[in-house]
Amino acid sequence: MEEEIPQLFGTSGIRGKLGDKINLELALKVGLAVGTFAGKGKIVVGHDPRTSSPMISMVVKAGILQCGKDVLDLGMVPTPVVGYATKCLGAQAGVMITASHNPSPYNGIKLWNPNGMAYRQDQERAIERIVHCESFNRVSWDLLGKSQDISNFVSHYVSDILALVKIKPGIKVVVDCGSGAASNLSPLILRQAGCEVVTLNSQPDGFFPGRNPEPSQKNLGELMRVVKAIGADLGIAHDGDADRMVAVDDEGRMADFDKLLALVSAQRGGMVVTTVDASAAIDRCLMEVDGKVKRTKVGDVHVAERISEVGANFGGEPSGTWIHPEFCMCPDGILSGLRVIELVQEKGPLAKLLDDLPTYPTRRVTVNCQDDDKKSIMQEMEKKLPYLFSDIKDVNPIDGVRLTLSDDSWVLVRPSGTESFIRITLEGKDEKRAHQIHQDSKKLLEDVIKKFEESE
Ligand code: MG
């Protein structure tokens, strides 16, 4: 029997607390594994402003150099700069040291392909195998790699991103970088784009003194207040590594994630990719511009893969992780912010645009179940769920099972990848419909789970 290899990568790279899952020994092994796995050529490395990031970066770089690969060192940059540099400089891989939206004690490592797309699961498994077996291709002293400082690449990123967007002067924007990796870059690009910019938490600081790096409603109170108080057109906030962006409207309210994604998708037009758990708001908005929605598994790498498969114009998850394939396959929170500004300039105030979209009642419920039973329970749910409804328009089994119903309502039953529960997510045309879908699907799921528990 084949030996079981411990899984290092989660949904977005290797992530954990420093001294616990993330430590220098692991960082060295990952550096050696990337140096072994990547093709012949250079490897781009960047890191966020966490206190442990420069240290982890040094060790990862040492591993790469020991495999005879050259390092292109960006220093402290947002994740999208690593993706873009990997693509533009013809590098064989990109490595970003970051724990994204997690608090200060955490860190992580995320890997990028030569086209700027995150490593796929099969590539992550290959890295895990090399780490586990310690099958590193170390080279002799005369073949070691060289490291080169390429922090000046940032100016190319700035000019290329500005060449892509069409923004007229006159927009007043408050940007809250959460003291994360975009603290210098996002305000600079917004100013160069002609915006009047007010900054919050825009000094890089690994202690994240102003707010938690997760750009959630509870962490963005100050941004919402300032946008309203100074009469700004909008607010923009990033997570710790700025692959994500969330917006605050001109009324000082946090923009609904799904509605904002829907508005920008319609603005991009054509074919758009999103995940199975995204609202039908995106389908409704795209229908008006003769666009098409393709749904894929939850996770930004799945969105990126699907964008390349179908040749989509745009793609994103409701979390604010958006991919702009005309620029790069790496999610880019800075470009996402600029796209929202373009939307406001073309279509009018953000609050009105959001309010004009209908709000469908949503529900999210979790039902506990044994991890070992998840697969069989989901097989049973795939069979039985469609019998609850007489008006099914579409069945999508790509990630759990998602049913689209005739009146635009939908329901998704999907197992958690990390915890012992199955989640039901749904949207109903009205409260009554949402309630009925909720009750019926929850009862079915509970009955199926009970049947498995009794048979054990
Ligand atoms: Mg992030």
C-alpha cells in the first residue's frame, strides 16, 4: 500500500501559526521542494509585512538557491505583484509568504505558476510528496543559484495596471489597507489614476494595529464612518495581502459582496466565472447584457482554472477575490478597486446601483455529520434532493449539489472541506419560498444523516 503523505496545503496555500504549523524547518523544505519541482529558470519571491515574513522568506529563498535556481526577490509586495512578476518575467514559479487575512501570529506560503495562476491541487500534492520524501535536487557549491533584488519591478506593475483602466479625475475615495501589503501601493495607484485619496491604516505594519486584516463588516467600522463623514464616492478595503477588495458605498454601507460582483461582472460582460455558492444576482445582471455565467468549485484557483478553460472575461468569488484575465490569472484587489471606480464613473453612485438590484432572502445552515460519512451522504443527497422540487431548471454537481429552480431560487448542499458538517446555502425569490426550501432541504439532510448514523 502506498504511504499516506501528510497534507500541507489548505484551500489557499500552506497556512498556520508561527512556531506551530509554520516554522523555519518547513519553510526550508518548501523552498527546496519548489526549487526541485519548478522548471529550469528563475523563481520570484515576495512577502507581506508580517513580523515573521522576512525571516521565512530568507529561508525559502535559501532552499531555492540550494537547488541551483535563481531567485528574483521582490521584497514586501502584495500577492498580485508576485503573480504578475512571475508572468511578466518568464519565471518558472512564484512564492508569496503571507497568511492573507489571518491575524498577526499566522503566516503561510502560496505558490504560483509561470502564467501567474495559483498552483493547482495536483501541483500542491507533488510539493507535499517532495517535502515528505525529502527528495530534493540539491546542487554542488559551483552550481548554486543567485539572488537578485527586483523591487523596482513594482513600477512596471503600476504603469501596466494604469494603462489598463479608464478613470477620469474627480473621484473621492477612502482606502483602508489594514496596514497590509498594499499599504504603499494601493493609495499610490489610486492617486496616479487621478482620484482624490484619503488613507486609513496605510503604513505597512505586521502587528496590524489599526484593524484585523480580514476586511469584514465588523473590522471596517472606521472606513464606513469616514466615507460617510467626508462625502466620499466610495471606500475600498484590502485584506492583508491585497488579493481581495471589498467596497463601501457613498452612504457608508459595506457593499453586498454578491451584488458588487454582479455589477462588475455585467460591466465586464461576455462570459464570467463564479462559484457555486454565489448569488443568482450575477445571473440576473449578466442576462441584461447578454452575458453568460459559468459556475465552478469554491476557491480562487478553481475560478482561475475555469476562466482559462472557457476563455472568460472575468471571474470572482463573493469574498471579493476577483480575477482579471486581461491582466493576470492571480486575483488582484488593487485592480478590483479600480474596476469598481470605473463602474461608479460610468453608471453613477454605488449606493443607488446596489439598491436598484433586488434583494433575495438567503439562508446558510450547517448540519453536523461524521467526516467518514460525508461522501456517502452527499451521494444520497445528489439522488434525493431533486425530488423535493417540481420546477428544477438546472442541476450542478460540480461541488456538492446545486439546484436552480424556475423562479430564480436555488439551493446548494455542500460538504465543508475542513470541518465536520454539511452546509446548505440557498436563495429564495421571497421569504416564503426561502423558508420552504430551507425547511425541506434541512429535513432531508437530517434524515439522510440519521439513516447513516443508525446503520453504524
Ligand atoms: Mg488574501
